[in-house]
Amino acid sequence: MTSLLIEGKIHNGHRIFEGFILIEDGFITKTGLSYQHVKAGDKIKLANHQIALPGLIDMHVHMRDFQLSYKEDFQTGTRAAAKGGFTVVADMPNTKPPVNTVNSLIERDRVARSKAVVDYGLYYGVSNELNDTVKKLVLGFKVYSHEDYYSPLKDLTLKTIKYASLNSMPVLVHAENPRLFENEVRPPSAEESAIRDFAFLSRSYSFHLHITHLSSAQGVQAVKEAKQLSTSITADTCPHYLLLSDEDYAKLGPIARVYPPLRSKQDREMVLKALAEQVIDAVSSDHAPHTLDEKLSSKPPGGFPGLETTLPLMTTLVSKGVLSLDQLVHLLAVNPSKILKLRKHGFLAEGFVGNVTIVDLSEEWAIRSSEFESKAKYSPFDGFHVKGKAIATIVRGSVVMERGEVKVSGGGANVKSYN
């Protein structure tokens, strides 16, 4: 039997206490205030400025791999996750080939299992192939509204949504209505329109709708109104929509290109306000690596790496009093576990998986993209001064990252295999 004892300040998903967590064979078997008579094979004692949090979950990442492994693969992507403090990553299906057939799904799971150093979940695209294998292996479905719904694929999208509803699986939506695009411009009204359309579908077909990477004030308002009519709607946003605006394009250039695009300062302020007011339920990185040559080309793709910057950017907001530590824990662990129906994640309590993120809340440092574990060694946050850092990432009781060093070469598992 393997065992790990963590002593010190702990946020268990409900509250902070001074005490201990005992992890045995991957699961938390005991927590309490006094650890004097608790025995374990390994022990971690936290310093005063360190705290153990429920293992962080990034519910929106692109691990690339397959034919896009030159951009990222499950080994480098999950190493980035481990360094950034994430114990679980949920991978999007817009790969090459896409994960929208049972065969590609089975292969995706095999590749992930052979390379991942943290645990992972998989999403499935809109598809005609909907069976028990899909239900067994995936967390939910991803709909790219501009490609899947406002298109000839609409009927297939509705079929997928009905399957999700019947099996109580969430549907994550990239919400942009292309009918409102203006040449290359993707205005906030496109996001608002798609959110309203999918909120109506959610009520009509009774499925859990999750709007991902919410970016605008109009989008926030649409989510707020949708939530008043249904309890089956959630949303996340990303650090770049909280901390950057379209004014940063002048300085950052194509490095900052992302979809949905960066918005105005007023949009940014409204998204941050919605986060603080719990209109937005979670924060994801939308880790979307490309090669630097691609980003600096005449037609740069949208997206950039985010797994190694998300936590420190969020702890910096905590240090500034914009968010509380309790809010951070809910945004990065508790709520993602609930949205994805990971019933053994999100809390540090007996019977839960022994996934823990240890954070030094006092460490001040500068983001250096050249030091990333990701293959994509650039970031719109390069040089940002931040406060707070993951100093250990523990997955099912095993320390996979400590003090910036990834200590394992594999061992990641599909979260559906034990939830």
C-alpha cells in the first residue's frame, strides 16, 4: 500500500483548516486536525505561506497530438499541466483527425493513457456514432456553434445533443453565430446570439449547457438571463478575457490572436465583475498551442498556451483582493468537478481521489515562457509579474511535480475509469 500524509493549512473545498490529509492507494482515507498518531510512507509538511487545495481541473485544453503533435502532445501538454498545478485536463475533440468516431475516440484514449503524466478527460464532437463506448470514455460533448450548428451539420448537432440529454452528459459550446461576423471581425453580438440560441435549445431538449470561454459583456448578460430561466446552464471564462483587452493587440500582435477575440476594456471589466459575482462558474485556460512560426505567419491561428499561466494569474487576483481564495478553489476545482460530474473530485475529503495542488501564495515571480514545459514557448503574459505558484501537483497520491520539476514520465488515467 502506498500512502502520503500532508500536514498544514488545507482548503478542503468547503473551508480552510490546520490539519492533515492521508492518501492511501490513490484515495483520501482520513482527514483531521491532529496528525500525531497518523502513519504514512511519505510525508509533506507545509510552510506557513503554503496551502493544499483540491486538485485543480482545467476543463478546456487542446492537447493536439495525433497529426498535430508537432504543436503539442499528451506528454508535453500534461507536463505543462503538472507544472501549472493541474491534476486533471479535459481535452477538446478538434484534432486531426477529429475525435468524432468511435475508432478515433478509442485511439485518443490509448494515446493519452500512454503519454499523460496527470489524469485526463476527453470530449467528443458531433457525430452519428453514439454508443456505450462513447458514454464510457467521454466526459461530454463539444459543439463549435459556427461550424456545427449554423451549418449543414445542424441536424447532426441536434442528434448529439439529444444523446447527451438522455445520458445526462454536459454539452460545451463555443458560442459564436457566424451570421453576425463582419468579414474578419467577430463581434460580441455573435457571442450573445449563439448563447441565446443554445440556451433555448437547452430548455427545449433538457441538457446541461456549458458556455465556454465567455468573453463579452453582451455574452455575460445573455448567460445571466439564461440562468434565470434554467438551472442547467453554466459558463467559464479564461484569464485572457479577465486581464487583456483589444488594446493589447498593438503590443502583442498575432501572439494574442484568439477566438473569441480579445474584447474592449469595458467587456473585460464586465467579465471580471461577472466572475466575482458568480455569474461565471469556472475558469479554464483554453490551452491552445501552435508553433511560433504559425503564430507569426501572415495568417496566424487563434490560441496560445495557458496551462502554466492560469493559476498564477488567478492567485495574483486573489492577492489583490479581486477574488477570494474560496472563489479561486470553486472556479478551478469544485465547480469544474460538478459540471463534469466528477463525483470523486473537487474536495479533499474521505473517499475522494487523492488529487492535491499545493500552492505557495506568497511567492512573487515573473512568467517566462521560455521555461514552459509546453512545446509552445510564448505567451501574451510573458514577463507578467505574478504572486502565487504551484509548488507541488499530486495525482492519486503520487507527487508528479515538485518545485517546478516534473518527476514522472507517465501514469495518467482517464478520469472516467474511476468515477
